[in-house]
Amino acid sequence: MKSLSQSGLIIRWLQFLLLLVVCWMVMTFTHEVGHILAGWAAGGHLHSADLLPWHLPQSHFEPNPHPLITLWGGPVLGIAIPVLLAMIVRHRLS
């Protein structure tokens, strides 16, 4: 009986680690998409963007007429996008 509870604990830890990895990837993706959307909204021209999940994403605008808008778009939209999606899902499930 002891080995069953240990295997259950291992499975729970693996599920937690998988959830953590997925959450990290979604967070970095939405954060970078926030930079890209804010940069476009501020009149910048996207020079390059890298959204691959196995390294940190980045985007470069040339020219970037309002770099502070582009800068703050990452954290603001990186929070707003997942929260809005969660609200939509919750509303549809209830």
C-alpha cells in the first residue's frame, strides 16, 4: 500500500511540473505578444520577432516612435490577455 501512495505522489509532482512549464510558456508568449501589439499600436514597424518556446521570446521594432508604450505593453497585455481568456472560459462554463 505504501508504494501506491508514493507512486501517486510522484504522479502529482509530475503533473505539477508539467502545469508549471505550460504556464511559463503561456506567460512568456502573452507577454511578448503584448509588446508586439503595443508596438504596432504605437506606430512601430516590427523588424523581427522570436516566439519560440524553448528560449526567451523577443521582438525588435525599427523605428519605434514610442518605446515606453512598447515596453509597458508586455506586462500590461501579458496580464490582461490571460485574465480575459479565463473570464470568457469561466462565463461559458457556468
